[in-house]
Amino acid sequence: MGKTLKIKSVKLKNFRNYESLGTKFHPKLNYIFGKNGSGKTNLIESIYFLTNLKSFRTKKRSSLIKKNTNAMYVGGVFSDDDMSKDVKLEASLFEQKRVYKLNNKTEQNLIDYLKSVNTMVFFPDSLRIIKDSPLFRRNFFDRAISSIDPTYLLESKEYSRILRERNKILKNNGDDRLLEVWNSRFFSCASNIFKKRTAFLELLKQKISPLKKTLNINKNIEIFYSKSLKYSHKKNTETLAYEIIKEEYEKNKEEEKIKKQTCLGPHLDDFVIYLDGDSSRENASQGEQRLVIILILLAVSDVYREVSEENLIYLFDDMSSELDREKRQSVIEYLMSSDSQVFITSTEKPETKNPPEAYSLFDLDLGGGIIR
Ligand SMILES: Nc1ncnc2c1ncn2[C@@H]1O[C@H](COP(=O)(O)OP(=O)(O)O)[C@@H](O)[C@H]1O
Ligand SMILES: [Mg+2]
């Protein structure tokens, strides 16, 4: 482990509310606190932006540019664990134009670089994984699977492409011969997606149990993969092999034609998160939902770390509103025990009880400087 880069410093110019900021970071824990509106989320967002070249809270890149200015700059220096080799990444936006630089050289393609820095962000909106539509949850889990299995991304894209073709044919009265052209590849993609989603949930389950102990959660947390293809009459349905899928589509042929669209398949599945046997979407309190989401995000990142043998940069926005003091301490200690770099924002100063031995503290109310 340890190929992942850590961020050593950041420089901002006209990024959100920052006219100009330059600051160094601690390789392990960075605790950023300040009043509401002091720029905590913006600072976290700048790190996320540098490592993902997009924001986690807006699709509109132009909103990152400070109001009444027409350009912004974010630059960061990253280095690997032994701090031997620095990598400098810079991103500038001028109105609609973007310029990215890697080690002072303008680059069009930063894919390789982006593979080596991985961030996991926790912020109040993460609750959407519980509250939002099945589409949102599918995207979340699909992204998590793609991060450990790049072929999954290709298969999902191919599935969506064939789905569009099939739906076009079905809209056009569903000629069997035309459908036949796509079907075999379609069933094979569907079957792979089913299998990989099921396998991923199994990996998550293994990570959730120890995390529950760490966070002192006594309730039962389960993620149920709710498939649109149901096989009540079949045994061993979990594998959802090609033949079974084909058979199921065969049975639904007439319905597809009436509805003029593909009515079965992984594009209609959902992931239902249960807390002590009840759907957390309907029955859990806001606090419980937050805890469940943090647990799932930590479990997803644990799976990622295990499979990819890479570490992550963790960004926790508004941690004090997400977790009570005791749980906060447990999460920090849990992350500190691995070699991850962690950023936490809060409106409160850190508890003096058991402070980790090494961390940097930023007080944005004092202008963003390191005070410890
Ligand atoms: N493009 C922008 N230009 C100028 N100010 C902005 C821009 N985007 C956001 N802000 C301001 O930045 C301030 C800090 O925001 P934020 O980082 O979300 O605060 P918090 O510390 O509560 O997380 C807010 O007052 C917000 O209005
Ligand atoms: Mg905030």
C-alpha cells in the first residue's frame, strides 16, 4: 500500500470566496474549523476539484470562480508516502475555458494522473444515497464498483447503449429479428452486471461488520440488492446466469411489445438499505441515516483500499453536524490507524480528549493559517 499521493499544499486564487490562499497540509490529519460561511466547504471543494477536476456540489464549473472576477486558479503539490517525488497539478478556469497543468506543462489528458489520487468525500448531501431515487443509488454503487473494476464501467456503458437500441426497436413495433441482433450481447452484459453487483455487496457486507464494532453501532445494517428480474421459481438465483436471463426475457416478450420498452434488467434495479429490518429511507431518523451513510461510505472505501491496494484522501465536510463527539473520535481513530490523509471541517474546535498526536489545525476565522 502507499502508492497514493497525498496533498502537501494548496494555492487558491479567486476560488469561491478565496481571493488568495496558500497553505500547507499535514500528511495525516487536517482539522479545519470556522464559522458558517467562513469557507470550510470551499477549501475541501478545492482539494476535491484538484483530484477529480470537478466539484462534488455543483455541475457548473463557473460557480467556482469568485464573484465579480472572470478567472480562478487552484494549484496543489502532491507527493507519495516517502515524500520523495513531488507532483504539481494546476487548474485554471477563465469563463468557459479550462487549462490543466501537470508539473508546469499544459496537459489535455490527466487520466493517468487522476488514477493515482483518490478522494472519498463525505458531506451532508451524501444522504441522497438513502433519500434519492433508485437511479442515484445505482449510479453510486456502479461508480464504486467501477473504481475497483474498470471493465465494469465498459460493460455498463455497453449495456446502456444496447438498451437504447432495443428500446428504439421496441418503440418501432419490436421486430423480433432486429431484437435478436442485440439480445445475446445484451443478456451477457446484464448477467455480468448482476454478478458484479452481487459480488460487490458481498465484499461490502464483510467490511460493514467490523466497522459497526468500531463505531459502536448495535443495529443491524443490510444492503439488499432489489432486482427487477425475479426468479421465485428458481433455486440458486444469485448467479443470474445468461440462460436464466434469456429465459426471463423470453417470458416477458409480449409485455415488452405492449409497453414498447425493455421492462426488465439491471437498469431498473435498486439497492435498499435496511436498518434493523426496516427500510432506512422510510423509517430511520435523520441521525441514523447519517450514521448509516458514513458506515457505507467507509465500507466502500475499505473495499477500494483492499482491492486496489491504494490509499485515499478522506474529505469529511461538516463532521460535527454528521456525528456526535464519541462517534467522531472513533471515525478519526479508525482512519488514523490506516495511513490515509484526512481532512475534517467543523464549526467546533477539536475535542482536547485524546487528540491524535500529529495533526494540523486551521482556523478560517483567523484567515486560514495553521495555528498548530
Ligand atoms: N463564486 C463565489 N464567489 C464568491 N463567494 C462565494 C462563491 N461561492 C461561494 N461563495 C461564498 O463563500 C462563503 C463560504 O462558503 P462555504 O465554504 O460553503 O462556507 P462554510 O464554512 O459554511 O462551509 C459563503 O459565504 C458563500 O456565499
Ligand atoms: Mg460548509
